[in-house]
Amino acid sequence: MKLGIKAYHYHIILILLLVSVPPFLVASVYNMDLFLQQSTSLINAKNETELVRTGAFMEKTLEQIRKDVLTGAANDQYTRTQLTNDKTNIIKSLTQLVFNKEYLDQASVYNEDEGYLLISNYGILSDLRNTPYERIVEELGSMTNYEVKGSGTWSLEREGKARSVVSLYAKLPLREAQTFLIFNIDIEKLYNEFLRQLNVDDEIYSYYMTDVDGIVIYHKDKTKIGKPAETGMQPADRYSVNSYPLKGMGWQLVGEVNVYELYHDVYKVRNKMIVLLAVVALAISGLIALGARQLYKPVGTVMAKVAAAFTGKLSRQGEFDFLSSAFDDVLQTNSHLKHRLNESEQLLKRTLLHNLMKDRFSGSPDIGRYLSGYGAHLAVVLFTLRGRGESMNGTNPVAQLERELDTRFEHDLFTESDREAAALFRLRDGDLNAFITELIAGLDEQVLNRLTVSIGGVYPLDKINNSYVEALYACNMGRLYSPQTNIYCYNKLPVDYSHSQIKDPAIEELELAVRQRNEKTYTEMLHTMFSEKRSLMEYNFNLYMNISLLIRLYDQESVVFLNEINELITDNGIMNADCVKQFFLGKFQSFNADYRTDFKDYVQKVEKYVEEHFAENFSMDDVAAYAGVTRQYISQLFKKQYNMTLIDYVSQFRIERAKKLLADTAIKVTDIGSSTGFNSKSYFTKVFKQYTGITPTEYRELAWNRNKETENESLIPLKADG
């Protein structure tokens, strides 16, 4: 029996069978990619949770070690090293100290004047040359009394076994001779205690510690210790990286997961399916090309029917209706684009304002472009929930506060947390008292009773960080000394009223010691004012009087000093007498001292190096070698000059160059990222959004639209007179 099927029908059936395969392969590849993405997200969450949990325990341990160093530094016994009996007692004390502290491998006292070392469980080392301890002389450098400084990781051999240790140095006050207390922390034991259990598979998981400059403190691969960490250099789609700050030591706890290795088999199957998909697609293309003549007839018939249907629809609809519909689509698309550009601009403005308020990246040209409408009278106000409750009458007080402010004031509100918000107010004039009165009168009484309101001074846009720091200081000092009230203004705190009539001769004597640079008298007075015999009221009074004195003496640098006071309060060091005395001694030694004559020269050298090499991968060691100084000194330079690390400065420089290229050229975003020093597009996008609040593509759209508006405005003809 003959079948009435033409030859091209066979071709169509064959092609239909082949065409049904690619969707299956595409769906399989898509599902695998989706599985990998979800798995990566879960691993990120698990890794971050493990980091936070482990980091919290490790941070407490490191903070306790640092406190032990400060406690030891306050012990006068370690400053008396002249008599043999004194040396013997110091060695016994150090030995007992090592016995009592779990992670303390060795403790010692170094006499700088005579060059010998008193070592626990050992004795006296009279000559440090050609010993592992000769590094001490170089690393101590310039330190202030009670300052604690950490070293890099180094190897110490004792009892025939090499140990990896990190040294903590504390400079003791000058008595008979200049001495230093040294704690050698067994960093390998600390690592094994907290991190070894997380490294269940060496090829997949890697947890390690780095310092503030990104140098590895300890790693399971000991060859990486002391070298720059490779974080950010690996492909972003293959590695999941998280970090946790160990603030007590200024370190970072870093966790890396090799996702590609973890799902190696899945990646292999996916790649094979992609290859198979490509082969099938080529086969289909070949068959279509070979059978094009035979397939033309049914394809031509289908196309003719589609054309006839479209022509009939157009004739029924009418040309005018068709054009009107197309025009409406264009208007709707344009409206959506404008809405998106407006959202990007508002997000960029808020990011710029927040960075200015926090004194981050204040040199961006975008400030002049997008924030020119902000006047010269700006003030920062902090709103903080007083109680533990998170809601009031079923609503969040911060959200209710924002609704009330929107109806009365020109402001920008930034939610710092679910219990705290910072607002930047635009004042009509510089009358702060009138603004405070209007603010209090304009807030609902029930909301006001639940909030602590802290107000900074009035400043122009480029100095709003001053207002923020003053508001934070008013909040900290107000809650410390006047908890019964809830409105604090930096210009006149309640504690100022209570202490204004008190005349303490000790404060005048303290000021005289500062101005005469009499460190001995100043140190003795601090020990007296913050001794254990003082009552809490006396302690608080002496603390506030010392702070007020230094604010007055520092004058133009008072904002920097206020920022340091806020950090001290935040770190809960304000009630630790040793921390307080160490802080005030440091301020005494830096009071009224100019920068070193070579300070600006070194800063200019580093700036020049960054400008010439920003597109390359370079390390802190490269910059230090070029400038002719140590890495630690460069960190101090940029902390003083820019209030940021060198890494932040380089990132900001690269982002500003990238923004100029995005706005003024049509170069691809990926190429712009690589030409400004970023290894991958994903990392470039991540850093760019961190600094600006929007992605590079959104910034380009916003900049091009702004340039187009500027060009259009310049083309508007001027009206003729008359």
C-alpha cells in the first residue's frame, strides 16, 4: 500500500524532531544554572553565618588579649629594671602571666636604653643581634606611652619547635629607663582553636586572617603568610568570599568557598550539554540549508498567510489609528525612561549626601553637579529610640517621624538602623535656636517622648560631617551625663549648665601642664584624677572637664578630636580608666604639633604613584618602596590626610576615572572597568555601586541624559529686546 506523503514532509518531520531537542537542552542548562545560583546563595548565607559566629567569639578573645596588654602596661613593676632583684621579679611575673593566659606563648620586657630583653621561662637575653628577637628594635619605632601596636606574623623556635606568633608591643612610661612590654601571641593555636574546624575540605574551604592592609596574618597554607591576600582576584563566579571585622586588633576574618570545585560534576555535565546544544543547532542549520528548496513551498505559504492577515488588520484599523498607537507606545517608553532616570538621580544624591555626612569620598565632582541646590545653612539631627520597644501604636516611630518631617521641613532622612535615623535639614537661615524651637514644636509629643534628639551645629554642604560628629558627640555625652532629658544640642549640653559654675583648680593646673609640655606633671595628675579611689561622680566630672579642656585647646581640630571621643565611647572604653588615661596621654603628646616637614611630600609621592599606576594591580609594598617609607607610615599618612585607608583612596580614584569615561565616552562598561584597574565586570559593578549607590550603566544613562539637557538648554534662542 502506497503512502501519499511527499518527500518534503519527511524533511519537515525530521527537522521538527531535531528542533524539539534544543528546548529540552536549553531548559536543562537553565535549570542547572539556577541550581548553581541558588546553591551559591545558600553557601554565601552559611559561610556568612559561620563567619559571624566564629568571628564574634574570636573578637572577644582578641579584645581580652588587648586588655591584658593594657593592664600589664599599667603595672609599674615592668618599668623598674635597674636592680638584679627587680629583673628576677619581672621574669617571675612574666612566667606566671604566660602560665595563666591560654594563647600567650611568651611575654617579655625590653629595655631600650641598655638593649637587653627579660623573657618569661628563659631569663635575660643581653644581646638581640643574630636572634629572632632582633626584629624588635626595628618594629618598635616611634610610639607613645601606653600605645599598643601589633607586628606581622613571624616564627619563634622554642623547645625545638617553631611557632607562628604575632607580637603586641606596649610602650611603658619613662621611669628608670625606657621599657616596652611585649606579648607574643600563639597565632597558630588561635587559628586551630577557632578556624581549623571550618576548613573541612582544604580544596573547597579556606578561612584565614588579614590585617588592615590586606596582608595575611595566618593561613593554612603557610607560604601565604605575610603576603597580600588574593581576595577579589579569583573569578567571582567560582569563589564565594565573605569577611568579618575583628575590631580589637584591626584584622579581618576572611572565608572563601570554591563553588566550582564544590559542584565540579554539575559544571562538567552543564558544559557537555552546552556543547551538545551547539552541535544540534549546527545540524539543524545544515539540514535547513540543504533542504531549503523543498521547504520553500510550505514556508512561502505560511508567510503569505501571515502577510495577508497583517495587511487585512492594518486596512481595518486605519492608518491614523495605527500611527496613534505607535506614538502612544513611544510616549509610554519615554515616560518610563524618565521615571527610571529620576530614581537613579535621587539614589545618587542620597549616596553623595550620606558620604559627605560620614566624611567619605568628599572630593567627587558629582557633588557640584547634583547637590548645587543645597544652601549654606545645613544641620544634622540624630533621632534614636529611647526604649527597647520597636513600635508605638502599631507603627514604627522612625517611619512616623519621617511622615511628620515631610510636611514641615526640607530634609533628607537616612535610616541607620531600625532604632536610629540621621536627618540633614536645610535651614532658611543660620538661626539654630529658631530651628530647634520649630523642630520640637512640629513633632508629635508621643513620638518625641520615645526619641532622643541630638542636634549638631550649622555648616555649609562641604562641612556637614562637622555637624554629624557634633550631633553624635551630643548624643553620647548627653546620654552619659543627662539621661533624664532627651534633647541634646552640641552648642549647649545640659551637663555644661551643671558644671559651668564649678571652678576646679586641678583643671587650671592641668591646662598649664599641657601648655608647658610638662609630661610628668600631666601623667601624675591623670593618675590622680582617674584613680580607683575616685567615686563614679568624681570620675565622670574629671572625664568631662578633661574633654572640655582639650576641645578648647584643639580649636580648629576639635571635630577630629570629637570623632575620636565618639569612637572611644562606642568601643565602651570610656569607663576603663587605663584606656582613658592612654587616650589623654596620646592627645597630650600630639597637642599643637605640626605635621612632619616631609608629611606633604610623602602624600604627594603616593598620590602621583596612584595616578600613574591606578590601572594596574599593585600592592601596598609597591607604593611604600616608591615613596621610600614603611607600609605602616603610609597608612598613618592617609588616615590623617583623607580619613581613609590607601585601599579606599585607590578605589575612589578608580571610580572617579570610571565615572568620567562613562559620562564622556561610548566605551563598553566592561572595558572601562578593566582600564581603571578592576579585574572583572562583577567586581567593578559591586565597588561602583558601593561608592555611588547605582550601577555603572545607570550612571551612564543619568550622565548622558544630563549632558543632553545641558546641550538643549544652550540651544534655546535668546529673546530680542523690544
